[in-house]
Amino acid sequence: MLVIQGGMVLTPDTRFARMDVVVERGKIAAVGRTPRTTKRAVVLDASGKYVVPGFVEAHCHVSLFADGIDGRHYDGNEMVDPVTPHLRALDAVHPEDLAFEDLRRAGITTISTSPGSANVVGGQTAIVKTAGRTVDEMLVRAPAALKMALGENPKRVYGEQRKSPSTRMGNAAVLREALVRARGYAERAERHAEKQSAFASGKKGATCPEPFERDLRLEMLACALRREVPTHIHAHRADDIVTAIRIAEEFGLDLVLIHATEGYKVADLIAEKGIPCVSGPVLFSRMKLELRGLTPRNAGLLSRAGVKVAIQTDEGSATRYLALNAALAVSEGMDEGAALRAITLTPAEILRIEDRVGSLAPGKDADVAILSAHPFDIAHCRVEQTLIEGETVFVAD
């Protein structure tokens, strides 16, 4: 048993209260004022400290665009076909990527890492913890979502190759074609399964069907059509956001908007549709045309409009600035409680892992960060200790 004692604990409703956190077998056993500890308990004195759930990053490319290597060795984009739903981020995660140590130092314990946005359909995301010897030890869920992209990136990549798509119309057309093929594949697979079942049960007149050839690309797209996994669509400009919504409604996709850089321009529409956004990053320049509308006010404007918003950082070790991005959102008008949720419980909910992470509550994984000050007090806050499933994975010098 471990007792984190006497700290200012972030509660699920984003208040700080002086409480203890009891950890047993990697899970949170209790949160509250505990009696005098027994001799078998290890006590971690957190007096004067802030105790928060390990931060959750809802969208990044950690390890797929690894830190400290030449860009020619990146594993994030397979730029030979605009439709690659069969690619798995899980197969490119390297636990020794330098970024993971940076994330543990920043109190970030769970991330969703994703293929890049060069392809209209990039592949499958993976949710992992930020410590472990192998990716299989780190794994929380895979596939966690199917990554897609609209806007500038795929049309530029394939336009330069003199292939389709080379326009926004092409992006949408390529995506629709792929989804239509997947719908047909799913129908054929269902009919084959029905025939196989009838034959296996000895139904009169049933014959053994011909073998059904699997197509891993269409199989994953069919999972998205059945809403077995959410669809994460990269979209910066307001028109691309609206196109993402239009296509999602045409095919019944479970949509999450990634970046939503100009989401504030259509915040009422996004809120009306009940679509969550993973907003950011904002800590860089307007490096391309579709970022002309970039503003650090976006997350706050979306939140005030009633949109469920998580804050993200996107790139490798820059993910360690997750709390800084949230603090910037507060300075630009976002409610402090909403910003705290945007890097803890809200991303966990969007990723469908709120039963395990995102808040300090009994039964959840004991993923904890102990801070020297309030997480948004950037000048004074540093992470002093990070725990994942009750095990210390970082201690400050």
C-alpha cells in the first residue's frame, strides 16, 4: 500500500482539496482523509504539493516522428497511397524514443499516438502509457481510432506526385470512394458469415460458401462505419471542418475533430452536432496557409459554445508542453476548470478510457503527478514525481 499524504488533490470536478490518495496493486483504492497509516503502508509526504491525475494527451505523433533522428527516418506517413487504414501506429512505437522520458518528466502518463496527415486515411491510432519496456506492456488500446485528414496535407503530398487527390474536392472524393467500397465489403462479409453459419448448423439446403478473402484496408474502414472505433479527422480550416461533419453524417461515422484550428468560426455548429474537438497546438507560427486563423483563444471559445474540448500538442517531445498549452488557453479566456479537464478527464472521455485514467478516483489506474505548484503556475510549477499504475517512473533531482 502507498499513501500519498497531505497534498492538494485535484478532484474530478476540478477543485483542489487537501486529501490523501491510497494506492494498492496499481489502482487507486481511496481518495480522502485517511486515518493514521498502518506500518505496512509506504507514505509519500505531499504536504504543500499539488497532486493531479497523470496528464492525458489525446492526439500526438510521439515515436512515429521520433525525437533526435533525421526526418528521413520518420515512421509517421506511408506516402505511397492516400488510403492506408490498415497501418497501425502500434507497429511504429519505440519505447526508447527520447520523447517518452520528456513526457514522464512533464507528468504525462497516457497518450494517443497517431499516423500523420499526409494520407486521406492515415491508419489506426494507439493509446499507450508513457513507460514500459515494450509497446505491448505500455498498451492501453489499439486500434483506438481511425485517423483521417482533410485540407492541405494530402492534396499537397499527392499533388506533388501528380496523383489524386490534389484538391480539396479530391480529398473528399477519395474518402467517399473508400467508405463506399468498405460498405460493400461489410455487406459481402455479413452475407458470407450468414451462409457459413447456416452451413455449419446443418440448415437444409445450405451449401459451404466459397472462402472469403479478407481485405485489411476495407476491414478497418468497415469498423469505422459500424462505429466500433471513432474517426479522428484532421481539419484546420472551417470549410474542412464542415466537410468532415458532412461526410461523417453521410456515412454515420463517430467523428472527433482533430486540431479544429478555425473551430471558433463554426463553434455553434460543432456544439449543435455534439462533436468533440481535440484543439491545438498553438505554440508555433502560422507555418502554412490553413493556419492563418490560428488563435490561442480557440479552445476557450469552443468550450464556451458548449463543445467538449481536449487540448493537444501534436508533435513528439513538444507534448511535454501540454500543461503550458492549457495555461495559455486560460490566459486567453478559457475557464480554468475546463482547461484542467482538457488535459485530464476530457481527453480520457474522448478516447473512451475514462474508466481507467483522467481523474483520481477509486478503481482507476494509479497514474499520478505530484507538482510543486498549481499546474498553471508556469513560473513555479515543476513535476516532482510521476507514477504510472502505482510505480514511480520519474523523480526530480
